Amino acid sequence: MKSLIAALLLTATPALALDLGAMSDSEKEQFGAAVRAYLMENPQVLIEAMTELEQRRVADEAKNDSAMIAQLQEQIYNDGHSWVGGNPEGDVTVVEFIDYRCGVCRQVFPHVEETVANDGNVRIIFKDLPILGQESDLAARFAIAVKQNEGDAAYKKVHDHFFTMRGNVTVEGLKATAEEMGFDADKVITAMSSDAVTDVLRKNAQLADALQIAGTPSFIIGDTLMRGMPQSGIVPVIEQAREKAKSDS
């Protein structure tokens, strides 16, 4: 409430500075009545004040996100275990936190693929973050085990499969998928419960927690963190990051 009053005062009378704590009870009562009367006559001021508060909140959040990204550069961009694709020499890197059972992730999958392909100068990194239950965990473990045992191309094949498949994720189904794709099915299934796979999931979860990411999809593009997919997609954010990098160089 105090922040709203401050925003009201800033919006209505920018030059006004009041020490509310120094007022007597009578003065506070008169001041409250004056504010109420003013708002009743000028209700648009309340909207302006709420807009001002929201703009400040968004700006503060963006500043905090940028600081966190700067502090966690190595874990975000060079963790040594995440799949890296697109143009390895691209001038902009897109990092996506994914859950294969996430409906929104599935919806934005074509947009992400098309954006990377059409741009041609984007490096993309996927970080498996299974947060939606057992099937999410099974799918993530399978994808990571495939990457560790069959390589990056195999991981991407599995990644695309999970975002286009129908039906539930089961161990039996994963074994059949591995056999159909020509992998060593027994080796991959066994590796799913290995310390190496668990360690990747643990590190991804710790990074997400440090970045205050609680849902998927979430994106890091330049110094911008997006918790969810913006309505305009990721193309404008990529362009902003590209222009900022040019101006900073």
C-alpha cells in the first residue's frame, strides 16, 4: 500500500515530497481525505499509478535477471553436458529449458525449430528440466542417456520424437523406441538410472532454481530471461540481443 501511495504521489505531483511519518494523526486524517477526494475526481490517476508500479516491477525483475545471467554464464552456456545445435558460431545463443511432457513446450517446438533454421546465425542449447512427474523424468533420462551413449545427433532425434509423439512414456515404450532408432536399447535403458544422468538433471535443476525458473518452456536470450513464451515469439528478442551485442562491441 505504501508503494502505491508513493506511485500515486509521483504520478499526480512529481515534485511533491512528503514525510508521512512526521504527520500528526489529525494531519494524516486530513491528508487521507484529500487523497481520496482527489482520486474520486481523477480515477485515471489510480490506473496511471498501477501502471507505473508494474513498469518498475518489470524493470527491476529484468535487471535482477540480467545480473543472475551474468553470474551464471558458465553453467548456462558451457556446462559440458547440454545439447548444443544450430550454428555453433552463431552471434546469438538461445537457451531453452524443456520438459517433454509440457504442452506449451510441444506447441512452441515448431516455432523454435523454424526460427533457428530460418535465422541461420543462432546457436541453441537445450536443458532438460523434468518437472511434470514420472513420465517427464523418464523422457528426460532417456534423452540424456541417449546423448551420453549414442551422441548429439541421436539426442536431437529423440528430442524431436518426444515433442511429436502421442501416448504415454513408459520404459517398455522407450526400449522399443531405442530399438527402432538403432540404438543399443539395453545400454540406454540401463544408463537412464546412472549417476551420470542423474548428475545432469541435478545440475539443470540447481541452475533453474538459481535463475528462479519454475516452469517450462523458459528461455535465455542474451541477457533476457523469459519464463514462458512471449506472444510475439522469440524472434524479436533474438533481434534485440543481436542489436545490443553490436552496440556493446
